[in-house]
Amino acid sequence: MADSRTADFRCGYVAIAGRPNVGKSTLLNRLVGERISITSKKAQTTRHRVTGIVTAPDAQILFVDTPGFQTKHGSRLNDRMNRAVTQCLSDVDAALVVIEAGRTTDADRAVIRLLPKGAAALVALNKLDRLKDHDALLPQMAELASLFPFAAIVPVSAEKGREFAALLAEVRALLPVGDAIFAEDEITDRDERFLAAEFVREKIFRLLGEEVPYATTVTIERYEHEGDLRRINATIHVDRENQRAILLGTGGAKMKEIASAARSDMERLFGGKVYLEVFVRVARGWADDDAQLKRFGY
């Protein structure tokens, strides 16, 4: 361990949990300082557990971004995502529940009920920058305190990066004393192959309408790293043929836009040139097919 670290250095895993679209991934990216978890304005963009590593002189906090817990839509994919949230909350040292500042919904309360009895947990009241009347926080904080014995309730703005020092201090206090697990310069436990697939999937969520993104998943068929050049072949799997046509667009224009945007993000994070080819294939009923879900890494 480096000499600059304190004698009571702490290290542990912290699950970031919440209903869909409360800003969990944006919060993780801000905390880490890099875009390692994909985001969009659509709910449930995140489907996999992604760990972001924040290393400071007195702690290494391993934030685990989880899918948004939801009960509205039923599919085998959503069932697996909900199970991943529940399992994660049982595996970690602490939980950070993200709730929108100014309003607590039934979906938020459902997430709180998932917390194991006696769990070390705190709340981040996110999107503080959008709340005009900060007095609205007082009754919300009182209700949350009645629902679970949270160690702290911290208003933050993931979008603006506000109040992070207070949040990190409260998180650190919940972690056990122990050595760092990862090197100081590591920011995630996920490899470039995984991140490449996620960047493609993010662009689908951002550049297409409401239906198609939820019917797609992405796999990496080829990943070659030669010096500073990466050659990547990605396949977007869709549920129906008409979704394939929407993804391609007229003359392939939409697919070119998706690939170009994804490639730019890869080059920025990976620090080198990326040659990206993207294909679209139909995999009917994949989101309700256990065999296909397993093949696609769910």
C-alpha cells in the first residue's frame, strides 16, 4: 500500500440501487470520473452489474451499478435483472439507494424493502439541481428515515457533481478497514470487450425511439488489439425483422450514426484508434428464452 494512505484505510463494495431512471449510472460515472456505465433518458438502460472504482488516500470504494428495479414489465430478462439487484444487495458491504430529490414513489419504497435487515445503507437524493423548493426535502427525508434506519441521507446532483465530498465521507464510514483490492489507476472491473458492447447499446437507446432499444442486445464477435489499434466486430441482436430495418435506416444511415458515435466513445476511453464494424441479426424471442439469454451473457 502506498505511504500516502492512512492507517485506517477502508475498502469495500457499495451497491448503487434504485428504481429506473433516477440517475444511478450518471452518479457512478461522476464518482469515477469516466463514462464506464452507459446512460440515456430512457429507463432501464443498465442491464448488467458494473463496478466503478474510486480510490482516495483513505479509502477504495467499489461502487456496483445495478439495473433499475422495476415491477411494471414482465419478461425473463427483467426477472433476471431484478434478481441481480436483490442478490447484489446481499453481497455488498453497504448500499446506496438513489432517489429523486423532492419525491418518493411507490417504486422507491419497493427498492427500500429489498434492503436486508440490519444492512448498512444510506440515501442519495439525486437531481438536487432540478428541485426549486429545497424545503420539500424535509418531509421526504423524514419519511425515508421512518422506512429504514439509514446511516445518512445526502442530497446530491450527479449531473452537476455537487455534494460528492459529503456523500463519499458518509459511504466511507460504512466500510470495513482493509487494504485496497484494485490498483490505484483502475476504474472498473469490466474489460474493454464488455465496454465496447455497452457503448453500442447506449447509442441505440439514445438514437432510436421507445420500442426498439428494449428489443436489442449486443455481442462482440471479434476483438483484436494491435498496438494502439483495436478491430472490433459487434452484432446487434433484435427480436423482429422490422426492428432490423429500423436499426439500419435508409441506406444504412442510422446504423452508420450509431457506429460512429459508439466508436468515438471507445476511442476516448480506450485511448487509441478503433475500427468498428456492426452487424444486425434477428434472434426471435431472445428476451424470454433462457438459452439465448445465457448465450448473450444475462
